Amino acid sequence: MAARGRKPSGFVSLLLLLAGVLLFWLTVPNLGNAARAATADGPRGTFTAARLVCVGHSGHTTCEWSGTFRSDDGAVETGGVKLYGSGRGTFEAGQTAPAVDVGNAGRVYDPSGSRAWIVTVLLVVLAYVLLVTAARRHLMPPPAPSGGWSPATAPPRR
């Protein structure tokens, strides 16, 4: 909060507002997919591993298996999907595993669910806190100065 008697910085408030809006814009559309991934809600089927895809960044390499997903009823068949949570030693090309398509483009999940929702929910909460902080800085009345003049402490008139 701003120091007593000082007007809140417009620049800091703008940064808080922009960060909050950006986080909401990035996370809220993913809440549905995160909830479906957590509960494994979607067509069940089989993931067939085709190739290992690795991405290196900041001295760390992350790998996932890419392949095809075919639902048990045959209604959904998608190629070029990655199995969330599959690592370097999970499969060999051609191996299969049960999977669930929750509607997240390019990704299928293990039928036991996923904990990926935790990060999404934490980011939504952070966005909310940033927006509330920005709003309180400019929409709430400033605190009354302590020790200063007020009608209650004024001497009576004669």
C-alpha cells in the first residue's frame, strides 16, 4: 500500500494491472482443460508412441513421447499428440498405453489424471491478487492521517 499521505504510483499500478490482466488472459481459458485433465474427463483410448521429442532450455532438457491417439470407440483418432508426463525412458517406438483426450490440443493424458491444474489455479489466484491490489490502490479512500486535525479533535468554538 502507498505510504500515508502519498498518492499511489500510477506507473506501479499500471504494471500491476497489466500483469493481472495478462495472467488472467493466459490462464482462465485453460481452466476447463486443467479441470478435465485433473479428473481424466474425456474419451478414453490408446496412445501409440512414435518418437521422442526433446526440448532443451536453460541447461535443462525435457522430453515427451509424440504419437497417435485412438479412442476406444474409434470416433477420435489424432496424430502428432504428446502424452503428458511421458519421459525419456517411458516407451519405445510402437509401444501403447491407455490415455484420455481431455480436449487439450496436441496433448493426451494418463487415465489416472494430472496435477497440471495446480499451476493454472495458482496463476489465476495470483492474477486476482494483482488486480485487487491495483484496484485498492486507486478506488479505496486514503487512510485518515493520524495525529492530524479532524473535526473530532478540534477545540470547541466559543
